[in-house]
Amino acid sequence: MSQSTLQHFIVIGNPIAHSKSPEIHQQFAKQTQLQIEYNRQYCPDDAASFSAVVEAFFNGGGVGANVTVPFKQVAYQLCAEQGGLSAHAQVAGAVNTLLLKDGKLFGDNTDGQGLVNHLLQLGWPLQGAKVAILGAGGASRGVVLPLIEAGISELTIANRTLSKAEDLIDQLRAASPVIDNLAPTSSAIEALTGHYDVIINATSIGLSGDKLPLDSELSCHYTYDMMYGKELPFLTHFQQQGAQVSEGYGMLIGQAALSFEKWTGASVDPSLLLGSQ
Ligand code: NDP
């Protein structure tokens, strides 16, 4: 596509006014000297409305759409019915990036690889790493395959509700031989103990400001919280033990960078949006 052609993008969500995606993608457009229009698209919270919004957008010449809460699973269903899904979207059971492939709707998921790219950018070694993820919701599910592809050697998924961690592991092992081979283990959060190379908080507890019940013998070299823009007691806890820590803004930038690259074919440098981190 010619560099002077204006390309249209949206992020679909509910609520959507808070989304930082338009600003992030405009930064990538500057880097690549592409002309883009990227808008927030509110959508009523039902599958029929979502499908109508997506159809109208692509019929109108839209190039790519991001999908955020609460539509990632709905987008997955729509792509499964109408078009195709990337391997990462299939395992995640969720889609955050929509595009047209051979005229058909195609769903991808860049959240997990966005996290991995940020961890590598921070210089945190993943090859051979022993990793624990706290949380067994959509965010946790989406990062497991990319972390294993990045070379981690052990994985525990810990959750407040242990049965949900167990179910998630069963589903992930059935969905991917790569995950099955690694054989992740499950734990209740308060029972997680010992030393890990990396501990990732993928619970939504940061929204409440509450503290997770962490064992006093639990330690790690590196601690990541997918939340951002708030004071995060989870990070403070491990920082006081001497761990390196990071909040999740770089993951947000990372997933956006990958979406932009898939849509436009242009390469971007997400680290330029992260200041001195
Ligand atoms: P879900 O609602 O799917 O899952 C929430 C998880 O948090 C569950 O495992 C739940 O446990 C756990 N949880 C909620 N409250 C508590 C609590 N008080 N104590 C212990 N555990 C709790 O959310 P998502 O997986 O979609 O998102 C999780 C987080 O990741 C959110 O904060 C989100 O903002 C962030 N995120 C960040 C991204 C980024 O780009 N930086 C991308 C995607 C997500 P249980 O099963 O027991 O209910």
C-alpha cells in the first residue's frame, strides 16, 4: 500500500473512552511515516452488535481493528465462524486483533507476545526460566504459549480459585502439544512458595488496591504486574526483597506494536514509547 494512503483503524470496546490505543498507534504511524486514522469505537455489549460493528467497519474499507474488554471471546467466536484464527488466538481462545485475509475476517492475539517482547526488552532472561503466573483468567491464558515459545522451562499457574487454574491447565494442554510437553502445574495463590526466576501477576486485584496472600518464602528475581498506571502493592512487596519489577504498560505497547505490524507490514520500535524504562 502506498505510504500516502490514509488507512483506517479502530479499537472496539465497552467502555472505550479510556483506551490509550489511538495515541499509541499514532506514535507508530509517526515512526513509520504512514497516514492513519485510529478511532475508539463504542459497541453495545452483545454479540450481534459486535458483529455488525465489525462488518460495517471492514465493508467501509477499514484495514484493522483492535478488540478489548468485553469482546475478545466474542471476536474469537466470530472469526471461528466466518474466517480464520492464528495459532496464538486459537490457544488463547480470544482475539485482540482483526484484519481481512483473502477477503475473510482473520483473528489474531498479540497480548502474550506483547508481554514476552516487553520482558525481553527489559533484559529479563526467559530461556530456561522457572515462571509462576498468578491468575487464571483471559490474560493468563493468552500469555502461556508465547512464554513457552520464548523458552521457559517450568510453569506454575496459581489462582485464588484453585479449580480454575486446574481447568485452565487442562484446556491449554489439550489445545497445544507445546504446552502439554511442558506440563504446567497448578497452585492456590497462598500455597505458592519457593524461588522463581519470574513471577507475573495476571490477576485483576490491582484494580481494587488489595493485597494478594503471598507466602513469606515466595521469592523471585523478576516481578511483572500486568496492571499499570497505579500503585501496585504486588510489585512493592517483591521490590523490597530486591527483585527487579515492572508494571504492564510495556505489554500494552508491545501488543499494539505487533497489531500495527500485522496490519501495515511496517516495523516499529515499541521501546521509543516507553521513555527511560
Ligand atoms: P479476568 O477477569 O479474566 O480474570 C481475573 C483473575 O483475577 C482471575 O484469576 C481471578 O481469580 C483473579 N482475581 C480477581 N480478584 C482477585 C482477588 N481479589 N484476589 C485474588 N485474585 C483475584 O481478567 P483478565 O485475565 O482479562 O485480566 C487480568 C488483569 O490483567 C487485569 O488487571 C487487566 O487489566 C490486566 N491486563 C493487562 C494487559 C496489558 O496489556 N497490560 C492486557 C490484558 C490484561 P478467580 O478465578 O479466583 O476469580
